[in-house]
Amino acid sequence: VIDLAAGSVARVVQGDIIRDVEYVEYVAEKDGILEISRIVFPLAIVLTQDCDLEWDPRLRSEEAKNQDKLLLSALLAPIYTAAHVYAGEHLTDLGLRMATINEKRSPGEYLRNNERPRYHYLDLPAGIQIAPSVIDFKHYFSAHIKYLVELRKRNRVCTLSPLFREDVTQRFSNFLARVGLPEPSVAPRATESAK
Amino acid sequence: VPKSEPPFDPRYLVGSQDTQTREDKAAEEVPPAPRPPDSYATAKPRRIVTRAQIVP
């Protein structure tokens, strides 16, 4: 079970879990008609480092000498209900079908043990009325800081404690740092036993 | 008058494998907090498309 931070501060915090975060998918204009498409994520977690988030509001005050460390946006990742992820149905309302993960067999166990780089399993305390969930690092997105500050005031669910939030962010950075290697162009060398 | 022996307490038995009292075991066997039911499942992400006329 994930541990939560006690209390809260009046700014966006790394590890914040926020409800109904909007992501602007696209803005298009044709024949004088403006079309804006947004995806609303029912739950998302803030991944941006807390030291950056701590500096940002200080630099927005009039007393600040410069805005050198001002943030344009914060990184977040969506949180899906684990049962939906197992069934591959967490994005059906967007018209997308995901791969299934067998909950009862090894794939489900690997997911819950955080052995799959793409996902982070969240089992929040019983006091938080959210079923077991999964962070999907592949679907990370950004949101403007000012938008998040206002949204957080009414939509913050909870904040992970420092140790658990660092675990999430470190696993996210490891996910981004993966190196995709090409398939070998030559056949692998025969092993001694095969000779 | 023969002295009565104190009641046997396994915690004071040197080398005993079972040094836990019934109370200790009961304390360890407290069931975990119940998981939230499926009704707490979060809604799925949804798309909202807004169209508006640009006023020149």
C-alpha cells in the first residue's frame, strides 16, 4: 500500500494526484470555425521534480529578481483503474483498444510488482476511495502550471509521501531513458552445445 | 506445605521456537484494511470536442 503525505501546501507538488485533468489534443481552424479537442483524464499524477515546482511560485512574485527557473508546464501521467487495464479497456471511451494483461498469471503479477517499466501499480490506502490503479508512463503529458495551480485547489485527491513519489518519478525517468536496440542483422553465433 | 509452581509460560523457555503468546499472534493476525470495492473504479478518460465561430 502506498504511503501518503500528511497535510498539503498551496502549490503543485510532485506526487499530487489530481482529478479531471484536461489535455488539449489539438486546436484546428477551418472556415472560421475553431475546433478544440480535449482529453479529460479522471486521475493523473504530477511527475515534475518537486524542487522545480517549489521555485516556480516564488519567481512569479513581483519581488523576484528574474524568472530564470520559471516552469512552462508540469509533466503528468494518467492513472487508470487496474481492472480496466487488465481487460485492455481503459481507453475504450477514446475509441482505443489496449492489449490485455492476464491478472491471474505472471503478467498481472509482474505489473503489481512494478517489474514492467511502463507501468506503476498504485494500491492507495483504504481511506482514499480509489480502486487499485496503474500509472501508465507511456501516456505522459504536460499541463500549464497556472492551469494546474487552479485545478489543484478543488481537485486534489491526495499526495504521495516523499519516498513513494521519488520511486514513481525515478521509475518514470528510467522508462524514458530506455534504449531501443535494433534487431540483430546477423544470425546469433552457435553455442558450444549446439556444435 | 508444598510450593505451587508458577504457570508455564513458553516465553521463558530457552531455545523455544514458539515464544509468542496467544495475544501476540492475535495482534499479528489483524486482517488488512478492506480493499475499496469495484464501485470506486475511476471513470475512463473521455474526449470533449468544442467548436466555436471565430468573430472577426
